[in-house]
Amino acid sequence: MSDDDEFLMDDAADEDYDFDYEEDEEEDEADADIENMYYNAKAKKAEDADAAIKDLRAVVDKETQKGDWGFKALKQMTKINFHRNLHDKALETYTELLAYTKSAVTRNYSEKSINNILDYVSNASNVPLETMEKFYAVTNSALEEAKNERLSTKTDLKLARLWLARGEWGRLGKTLKELRAYCTTSDGTDDQSKGTILLEIFALEIQMYSEMGNFKRLKATYDATLQVKSAIPHPRIMGVIRECGGKMHMAEKNWTAAQVDFFQAFLMYDEAGSPQRISVLKYLVLSHMLMGSEIDPFDSQETKPYKNDPQIVAMTNLVGAYQRREVHEAERILRENKATIMEDSFIRAYIDDVLKGLRTQYLIDLIKPYTRMELSFLSRQLNISTEMVEELLMSLILDGTINGRIDGLNQRLELKKEDSGIDGLSKKRYEALDKWCREVNALGVAIEDKHTRGSGGGVKLRPSLEKAYPVEAQIQVTPAWPANLDPLS
């Protein structure tokens, strides 16, 4: 069933409302006539809309005072006019209907009807923005007159979500400003007693700043959400806030903070039963790889049930390839799963960072046994251009991960000796140990010379050692080592 058909046919609320009233009291003959007129007119709307409109208008005119049958008739007229794209006429009958909400019908029924009509107006693709604004404006005006503050605020939030979905930042900013004024105290601070509504407003602001790329304002609003204490928001609202917070941290390359927020967003969406949990779970996996975590994100009790989800399997395999440092396997997974991975613009923006980290680790492992390697060989191993290999190597050299140089003329990487790594000793310790060994060897030669000559005097050391050892040490068979020869000092 299309949205139009559902809008026209979904009258269960009307029937429930009728039942309540039929049970309460006997209707007199006049009311019975109006009721029959209403249902006869309603039955014509599918075959002859003009005749249905005419008969429904007669129902409105026949009531001596505003009542439930007139309200229902105006509701049907609004639906029919909308279905025929007669938006101005629909606005006229809707405005007339709003006058009935003060006393003619119950508040619950009127709110349900208003929400039903506004939802259809918001979702209709062929309704001009100016017409939408008029519908919301007359609604708010009627609700303010009826002093229905709760529904008025909900209507503004509904309008704000509409502008967000359509990317109407100017209109959205204006609506959010009015909503913030409602949640602001006389001294200009946020009214914490309206914390639940305040969080909904913050969620809309955060989404707006995220879409606009205004991360400075996004961060300020995100921090403000953390100060709201007296709120019981819908889990979906907190999911939105946490998701946008994770994206903000990703933009700052704070992968760890992003991982925390994405996990919290996943939990909130999962609790709300929102399909957005799948997208956020992908973002969670993405942040895990970017932070270089060796922990499988699907080991937790909350995420494990989704490990074999058709939309998640590709990301699961990508994590495995990343942790095994199989760069070619990761590239194959990305090529074969464009629909589930690369079509998401947010994931696509960070895949290059994932591949760069993976290639970097692969490169470090690859060059470890060698002291000289051709850049062309590394290029073939990584399946990327020589220029990209050179860029990766330069970043590794500059941050001190490897000690070497790039011979641009011969297009090769040359690693210095200490990069082969003797028991993990640093260059300084290696040099001290080498010096120590040479001095011990020299002392041994001197002792051997003394025994060969059979001299009874003290051991005559070579000039370099006479300076290193005092006279007392020269008469000892095993000299005491001075501090300046400690290899670890």
C-alpha cells in the first residue's frame, strides 16, 4: 500500500473514537442522521472525490455546534484534497479542523489526528516548503491558543527533523533557536527541568553541525549534552548524540574516544531497535582498526550476535585480515564488498587511513631482515606505486620507526646496521659493549705478556690502559672495573 493510500485508508483511530462515544450514550435522531451522512460521504471518496467533498461539507454545515462528526468530516476533506495535490484547499480545511481541538474532541484524539496529517505533509515529496511552513505555523498558532504547550513543542521538534532531513539549514537554525528559547531560564542558562526535550534539541543541533562540517560548534554542543543530568531520553536520541560524537572524534583522529562513543551508540540503537545499529557497528569496527587494537570487536556479548549478519560479515573479514596484516586480502575484501563497505561515505573517507596503517605494518615486517632493498620490489609486494612506497618509508624514517635513508638516484632503501637489532640493544649500548670488549681483550693480552716474560713486578700495561687504571689496579690479577667502562651506563 502506498503512503497516499495508507493516509486515506487508515481510519482505525476514527472507528475507535466512534466506539467510545457509542458506548457512552444514546444518540438522538439528529446525530444519527449526521453519522449516516458522514459514512455515506466517506464511502464515495475513492470513486467520486468531488461528490465526497460536497457531502462531507454538508456534514460540517448540518452540525449546530462543533462536534466530533464535523471534525471527522474536515479530516477526510483534508486528506482527499492532499491526495489530489490541492494543497491550498487542504490547508483551508485543516485550519478549520484545528478550531475543533479546543473543546469539540478529546485532546488525545485531536493530537493523534494532527500528528497523522503533519506526518503526511512532511513525507510528501511534491509539497512546496512554503506550504509545509504554513501547515506547521497554523498548527502552532492553534496549539498556543489552546495552551497545549506539550504538543506545540513536539510539533516544533517534528518540523526541525523535517528541515534536517531536507538539509534546510537556515530554516532548521531558526526552529532550533525557538526551541532553545523554550528550554532557557531567565538567567540565560539551560533549564535542566526540561532535560529530555533539551537532549532532543541537542541531538538535532549535533546532526546539523555534523552535516555542515562545523566541528567547533559540534564539540561545544556535544560537551553540553554531557552536562544534562535530569533527563530520561529515548535511547534513539542518545544513539544519535553518541554517533555524532564518535564522528567528531574520528575527524580529530582520536580513534580511542571514537571507539567508546560508537560502542555506546550501538548499545542505544540496539535497545531502541533502530536499524542504524548496523551502520554504527561498522563504524565501531572501523575505529578498532584505526586505533590498531588487537582485540576482536565482536568478542563482546553485545556485538557477538551480529558477527554473522550479512551486512557485517565483510567488516568481520576485514578485521581478521587487518589483525593478520594481510594487506592483499584486505584489498580484495574491499573490492568485493563495495555495497556493504565502500558505499557508506563515512567509512569511505577513512579506508585510506586503514590501508595506510596496514601497509605500514606490512612494510615494517617485510624490510626487517634486510639492509638494502629496491623500491620497485617493495612496490610490487604492496601492489602500490613507487611514489606511495617512498611516502610510507619517509614517514617511518621521520618518526624514527626505522633508521635508514632513501637513495633517490638508485631508488633503493638503505638501512643502517643497528636496525638489524642485536638483542634489542640501542645504538648507545651496543657501542659501550663493543668498547668494553676491546678493553677486556687488551687487558688479557697484557696479563698474558707478563706471565710469558716471568716478570716479578707489576703488570706493565700499554699507555692507553695506564690512564684508565690506577697503580693499585695494575698489581691485581683481576682488576676492578672503573665506572666509565660500564656498558649500560
